[in-house]
Amino acid sequence: MKLVKEPDNDYDMEAIACEIKYIGKTGYIANSTRTVTKGTMSAGRIYDKINDISFCEVKFVSSDAVIAKVLSDEEIVELQNENPDDGFYQSQIVA
């Protein structure tokens, strides 16, 4: 999934939208103590650790949550190299 920061979001200055190729925006990374799954990090905790556009890999899906691993810059570059003509994987990494 593509992760896109939304600093101008009316409800959350640390909002991070999740997008799926061919579908578009599917939701947001949880950023409330009531919505963050135990053992995971909120949008506020990862906001400054990712680029304006980044990516994650889904690891688990339950009835009420999706757990994903945020990909490193190196892993994103690998995706870009595997799919050079696919704009979905373009991020703001300077390789």
C-alpha cells in the first residue's frame, strides 16, 4: 500500500492516507488510542519517520484491522526498480 501524508487534513495534522493500486484511497493509519491496535504504532508515531509518500507491506488482516510493515527506503527503491514504468511506486526518495 502507498502511504501519503496529508498535513492539510482538517481532522488530523498527522494524517497518513492508505492507497491501493487501481482502487485509490482506502482509509487512514489509526491515530487514536481507541483505534490503534495493541502492539502497533499510531500515525503520529511514524509520521516523522517516513517520506511524504512511502509504502507498506500488509502482513495480517483481521475483522477490524490491517497490520502492515512500513518499508525502508531501500525496499521502496527495489519496488521502483522492479516496476520502472509504474507510477504507483514513485516516491520522494533520492536514490
